[in-house]
Amino acid sequence: MGSLTIGFDLDMTLVDSRPGIAATYRAITELTGVYVDAELAVTRLGPPLEVELANWFPPEQVAHAAATYRSLYRDHAIACSPPLPGAVDAFAAVRAAGGRVLVVTAKNELNARHHLAHLGLTADAVVGFAWADGKVAALRAHQAVAYIGDHVADMAASLGAGAYPVGVATGPCTVEELYAAGARAVLPDLTAFPAWLDRGCQPPPAGI
């Protein structure tokens, strides 16, 4: 295992998956007849899919709805979800430093890999279906020294794993919320990541 393993979240950290997720929610509404407010749902990205679906489907239907959603996802979500600024260069910066790239996400691994392949991003390891303690376990297992994410739960997972928590202000959580959750640094987006890494993983200057 390399001494420098950097973990990244996927949705709203590496990829703006909102267009694709919204499209998939609209597809599941059309297929099942159960209305899902796609525009509202994409403002709450982060937790597992089942958490959002529980707002729209009866408890006994959530598991089936989640399986249906995931079966629709590749055809509706991948091509229309662009990379977030700096994603490609962030992976390159880790590799230039001799490190390994780890992606840890609540999304299932197969669809996460579809996103990465579409964006031309190659991770050394991808762990899916990881949330809360699942992210902690994945970061520990891969000996990640830092974890970069857009959600307060990402900061909690990083702290729980003994990794350096780095927020990016590209998702639903504000800079203030990320710091309050334990972020040691918050970047405006991943375009600031290579410089942060070059500084030896130190917090950015005020105002970056």
C-alpha cells in the first residue's frame, strides 16, 4: 500500500451528477407512476439513495424502487453528468506526487465506475455503497491520509478514519457547515487541490 492515498467522494466532488440523477428520477416517475420531485431531490445529494426514495415511496417499496432506479441509471445519468472543475487535474496531482487515488461513495460501485470511465478518470480503487461508518471503514482499509468531499458527513467520515478532512464547496453544504463539521481546509472547488497538495496538505490561505 502506498504511503500517500488520497480519497475522493464522487457526487458533487468529482462529478456534477445532478442532471443525470434528476433525469433518472424523472424516468422512475414515468415508469412507476410515483411522483418524485427531481429538482428537489438533487438539492439533497449525499446520503444513500434509499434515504431520498423513502420520501416518495412507502417503506415496503423502497428497496424495489432503489433497484429500479439503479437499473435505469446508466442509460439516463452518465452521459449528461459533467466533471466538476479540477477533477482531472486533482487525480493527476495525486499521481504526480506518487500517490494512489481512492474513490469512496454512497453510490453503487458499478455506476460510480461508469461515471469515472465517462470522464476519463482512473482510480486505483473504488468503494461503493459506503456511507457514514462504511466510509470510515473504507478509508481505514485503504490507509487514506486525506478525504476530499462536499458533504458534512464526508468530513465526519474522514475524521473517524483518522484522515485529513478537506471540503469542497461544490455541493449542498456551505463553507461554514464544512468547517463546523471538522474540515481542516475547504477549497472552492478541485481547481485549488493541486496547490493545496503541493503545500503539503496545509489549509489554504484565507480567501482562496
